[in-house]
Amino acid sequence: MSLLKPFSKLPNINTASILLVESEEHLQQSLADVLVEESSITVNVRLAKSLPLPKENDKDRPRIDLVVFIINLSSEQSFISAEASLKYLDPGYFLGKVCFMVTSARSAAVPTERMDAVRKLAASLHSPLLFAEHQTSEGVAAAAERLLGILKVSAGVVPMTTALYLSNLTRCTLPTDIEQPSFD
């Protein structure tokens, strides 16, 4: 299994390819359906449960412009799977071509340590961290709209803007007090 590389293939005009990686497939398919309906550009959506991708389809696979790791906070396995998949990405992806999307953040059953771990992971990789509501169609549509904005920039469709510039504007940062113990 080899690394997924962002610049190994030439881009297509007015076409963007996104890879949605989710181990439990709660949001993946509904998000893909909304993304494909985009009319201003052609959006190719690829779905995966984890990385690495199979080697046999490498020749037919388009260039992946954005990799989105969807993490369900109510499942620790979802976070572990996303973290394990990161080692199969070329470091070039971490220059504005990786994004983390979190679901179930409002659930009272989610431990705060898991949310902190996801925030630390996104901040350490200088990647955007998006929150999505996967239980309603409005929530899925809002998540798709945010992803499309990032996808268009990382695919080079938006003039005068690069993925690295967008990465600096949207990256997850940690407040200085997150490492400090809570005294209340």
C-alpha cells in the first residue's frame, strides 16, 4: 500500500474530487449525494472506510483534491480509524487539502476528552475542523456547503486563492488554556 499523493495526477478543468473517509458511514453517503448535486463545477466523490486505498484502482482514480475525515464523537473507534489513516497521506495533503468533520458533538454522552483529542489532532496538522449535524437534511446540506467552499479552493477553481492560504484562515487552533487543568 502506498501513500496517497496530492500532485501525482493532473487536475481536470472545472472538476474537483473529494475523498470522504468515515469508518461507520453515518454521514458519508448523504453528504456525497448533496455534494454531487453542485452545478457550478463537476464534483467527483469517493468514499472510503479507511486508508490506504486499494492499489488496483490507482490508475483509474482521479486526483483527490480534498480528503475529509468524518469522525463520530460518540464512537471511539471512529477517531482511532481516522488517526490510523493519516499515515497513508503524503505530507503535501496537509498544506490545505485535509479537513476534519465531527458529528455528534452536541451529544451529552460524548466525553470531553474525545473532543479535546480531535481538536488537538486538527490543530497539530493545521487543518480545518468542521462540525456537522448528520440527523437532519438541513444539517447535511449546511455541512456540504461548507465542504464545497473548501473543496473549490483546494481544487484551484477559485481564482487568486490557494489551499495553503485557506488553510491558514480556517485551521483549528487551540486556546492557550486547553492544556491547563481545570480547577472548577
